[in-house]
Amino acid sequence: MTEGLEKMNETIKKWGAGLFFLVLPVLMLMACAQADTLYIPASVDTVMEEAYAGDAGFDRLILPPGIREIGRNAFRGCGFDAVYLPPSLMVLGENAFDSDVTIYVCPDSPVERELYRQGRAYTPLLLPDSVTILNDGAEILPGGQAAMQVTVEPVRSDTAHLIWSSSDESVATVSDQGVVTGVGEGTAVIRVETLAGVSGSAEVTVAGRKSVCRALLIANVNYTYMYTSECCRWNAGDIELLRSMLGTVYAPNGEPWRTTVAYDQYYQKLETTIRNTFAGTQEGDISLIHISSHGYNKFDEGNYHAVGVKMSSGSSMTYISFSKLKELTDRYIRGDVILILETCYAGGAIETKCGAPFRAKGYYVLASCLYEEHCYSHNGDYNYFVEWLCDGVNGLKADTNRDGALSLGELQTYIYNKGRTINVGSDGENYYQHSQAYPVNSDYILFIAR
């Protein structure tokens, strides 16, 4: 197609403007095929008067480095935002471009002197003679991103006006700043171009599956604890508050959480629930488990690994140590696990004095209290810990660096500071919601703003 355009323009140069208006409709159709960019072929040194006047079908104009003359009103009414005039240009007709078009020129070039003579505003700009993308062959996952790195010659050339495009946006898109985002599996060519038409390209491969984020919310409510079952109501309230909260944010993969709710999970039932909820998880997936229940310990037996969760079985209670819970998550879940424990002695999951089974690679834990503290003081139908957690997530109030993503460390700090401000104790004791996390001060992302 470029060869055809070149021949047509050569014919126009030979036979003048009269023939030009006969072939103009064909020329316009051929040029429009170039993705709304009007490329003037390299062999053309003259654009006739009013050649493209009134044609608003183009977003930008690329002139060849050897262009010598542009006639009066040649591009008037085309709607370009900006144009670069190569230093080879010697003659520029009056009103060749609309008055609001930003014109870039090389300093001390003939066209700069011509613009100065016409009294036309312009911007001096040194454009690259060459542009190269360094990370050719980059590989990303669907939903993943990679910033394209470029070098230019001369090194002090302008890089703010580079034009980016993707050969296949169903595979990968690219931003105006050269940030590529994977969309679907395949290979796309990422192209970068200067205002003078100098370009470079690189292949980007998008491979693999997009991560999947699932959440399992567990509440144990159907049993009698000591002399009252009132706190079981709070467990159920925790889960409803959490389910509502998860609907206001995205998971770390940028998609809604796939949420499952389960009640009254004794050991065998819990194993089935975890297996079914997280079936098919793979490396790169993220799984969240929140447990709202009573905790327990057997410190008096000298077995710190026995710190764990009280689970309901009918109207009675059974116990699952954190070590046993980790056996289940290791067995049935691949990828990262976010574990949020709303239970007394929850710190035993990550406190070294208690064995700390969840201090392990791929686990990100938010515990509602230290191993010797209580966490069951409540506000209405849910516990303070869950209330403050959801408060920190809703509207991303705990996002202290305002990057639109909430990390484990940010949320833990928010809950901890809330707990320090209120006395929720009884019988003269202060039962603070003393949240702690593993890893400490982690920047691991838990939630993303919708």
C-alpha cells in the first residue's frame, strides 16, 4: 500500500493540482487504513495546496524526513493536535495548519526561520534519530504489567512525545507512557514512534492464566459457650459484615472476590469445605480464609502447638489446633493464603512462643490478639476487631500512602491504633483488640479500590 501511495503522489507532483483532485478520494481511503494516522510516503517532497483540507478523519500526521514544501491550506481543518515539521522543509504555505495545532520544529532549522517569518507560534523540539525498546521479548501474565524501556539517539532528544501502539489489543494494551498490560494469551508487537516518524518495536508475550482470588468466611454459631451462647450471634454478624465489605473492593487480581460462607465447621466438615472451596487453585492464585469463633489453649499441658480454634459440632465443641489447620491449607490450597483470625489466642498462629505454624512462605496472617489476650468484646452484632477491619477497608481508609491498594501492614496498623483508643473490657480488665500481622509491616496487597 505504501508503494501505491508513493506512485500516486509522484503522479500528483508531475501533473499538478488538477489531477490531484481527481485522485484525492482514492488517496484518502488508502491513507485512512493506517489506524487514523496520515503517513505521507517517504518519496513525497511536496504536498499541494489544499491537498487534505477539511478531512477530519485523522488523529495525527507523520511527514517524511525529506519533505520540502507544504502548500497553502494543505492540512487546514484536519483536526490534528500537533505536528512535527522536519528540518528539510523549506516552503510552508499560509494557513497550512489550523491555528490551534501545536507545531514542533528542530531549533535553527529552515522551517523554524519560515515560521518566525510568518509570525506563527511554534515549539523548538529535538527529536530522536532512532528509538529502541530495550525489553524486547518481555513476558507477562494476563492482568500483569510491564513498563517498556527505551533509549534514543541523540541521548538528549525529546521522549515526552513518543507515540505508543499495540498490534493486537486483545493480547496486550499499552498506555501513553509505555506501560503494557496483558489482556489475553498470545503475542503482540508494541510499537513506539516519534513525531518525525522514527519508530522502534518489541514483541510482548502474554502467557499463562490470570490469578483467581477466592474467599472463605467461617462462623461457628451453633453451640453453647460457658453459660451463654450470646457471642455466637456476634460470630454470625462478623461474617455478614465481612461479606458486605468484600463486595466494596476488588481482590489483588483486580476482580471481585469469589466468596463462600460456611457455618459450624467441625474438623471433618472443615476439611471438606476447604477442599471444595479451593479446588483447582494454582500457583499465583490468592485464597482468603476468615474464621470467627472461640479460641482455646492448652498452655497448662506445655503444648503450645495446641493453641487453636474452637469449632462447633452440633451443640458441643471440638478443637482444631493451628498446626492442624495449616495441614489442611497446605494440603488443598496452592498459591498465597491470607488468613484472618477472629478468635481468642489468635496470636498463637504467628507467635513464636506458641509454635507459630503460619510463619511460613506464602502465608499472610492478620490475628486479632496476642496469644494471652482476649478479642471478644463487641459492638452490637459483631466484634470490634471485624468492625475496625471493615472500617479500614471500606473506602480504603487505611490506605495511608493513597495508592488505591491496601496492604497487610497498613490494615494491621489501622486496627491496632483503633484498639488502643477504647477500653472494651469488663471486671476491671482491659481487653484490647490487639491486632498483629505476619509478615510484620508487609506491603503485600490485600484489597484494591473498585
